[in-house]
Amino acid sequence: MNINRRAFLATLGGAAAIEAMSSEALADALEHHMVERLDQTAGGQSSEQTKRPYRRGIGSLFVLQGSGDGVFGADKLQPMPAAPTLLDFFKLRFAPANHVLQSATRALKTGMTEETILACLLHDVVLSLIKPDHGWWGAQMIEPYVSEKVSWAIRYHQALRFYPDTSVGYEYPEMYNKIFGKDYVPAPHIKAAYAFARNHKWYMNARLITVNDLYAFDPDAKVALDPFVDIIGRHFRQPKEGLGNDNSPVAHMWRTLATPDQPL
């Protein structure tokens, strides 16, 4: 994906705003910008506005696309079923989800395990809810429903993005050099998370998400959820009450995604 450096930096609010942002915030802003552009291409939406009436960290589901006049229009959400499944959230709240579908498709085509494919499919869905520290938020949101290995991998993929591993062909993203310069240094908590993950028995599970992550921004790719339905069925513990209704520690996160228009 080609990124216009000047246009991207303009979305951050100008030189003063950029100066106040940490390196981690800048890097995350770039990835979120790329995800938004990819979904806008897939969904036929207008390009990203440079003047924002909202904080960049707000989840994409809570941002109106279009004229910005406060009228929902095409952004009016379809109601969720009484007992919503993960597939319902993909179709009604995460869509078009082009980036995670590309990531999971790449993992599927290269013969990776079903748990890795699921982790790739879920690694960024939390961006619909919130963007800062999305690895940690994303792991928390799915933790009751997947194996510990899958949630762990999603948690630490955020830190591993910034560190190469030639054993699996993962290089430091050149786009980071172009946007932020070669002197970019990740935040201390990211450095600490990487050091911990690098020596963990599940390191490679998180690393393989990065292998299928930053290389999944092809605006011309054709992807679908269908190839992953059976994998979800085997590895995602769908509560019979429906996501958001099962009284789990994260049910409120799924309810918020299901009903984002509630004022209180």
C-alpha cells in the first residue's frame, strides 16, 4: 500500500501534535491509518478527513464516516441477534475487516496451524472498540473464548512488530523508516514486552502474527470470511447466551460493540 507521507502526517494534527506524540503512538497511528484506508477502499467510503472532531484512539465503530454533519445515514448499524456469535460481529460490526481477513488468508495459504490462523483473524478486531495498546485490549477481549496461546500471541504481537526476526523472514517495516525516520525507538513498555516475549515458550506464536500482519494491506486483495467458519467453530468457545450476554469479565466489551449508540 502506498502512503502519502504528507497526507498521513496531516491527519495527526500538524507539527505540534506530532512533537507531543510518543514513538509508539506514531507507529500505531500509521498502522491504524493503513487499516482505515484499506477498509475505506473495500467499503467504498470517502478518504480520511484531516480535521477530526474526535481523539485518534477512539474505535473505528464509533466514528461516523461521511459528511460529518451528525447524521448517521449509511452508518446506521443493523441490530445484532439476541445471542450474537463471533460471525455476527464480523458481519455486522467488524466488516469489511479486510486487513484481518487478508492476514488470516495469508496464514491459511502458507499452511500455518489453525490456532495461528485464528490469531491472525482476531489480532486487530479490537480496533473497532479502541486503538491504543490494541494488543493488550484485543487479547483481553477474546481471552475467555480461545486458548491461552492464542490470546498470548495477540497480546505480544503489538511489541514484536518493531523488532525483526530473520529466521522467519520478518524485517523491520520499511514504511516505519519512511514515516518516522531511522532513529525511531519504541516506547519502554514495548521494549520490555518484546524482551519478555522473545524468551517465552510461545514467542513464535506471536511472531507469526507479525509475519502475516504488516504484509496484509493489499487494496486489490479479494478475501472472505467463509474459509474460516470451521476454524472458528473448532477453536472459539462461543457462549450459548451470545457474546456480551454470558456474564464473562469481558462481556461489557462485546455489548459496547453491539450497541455503540447508547449514550450511557
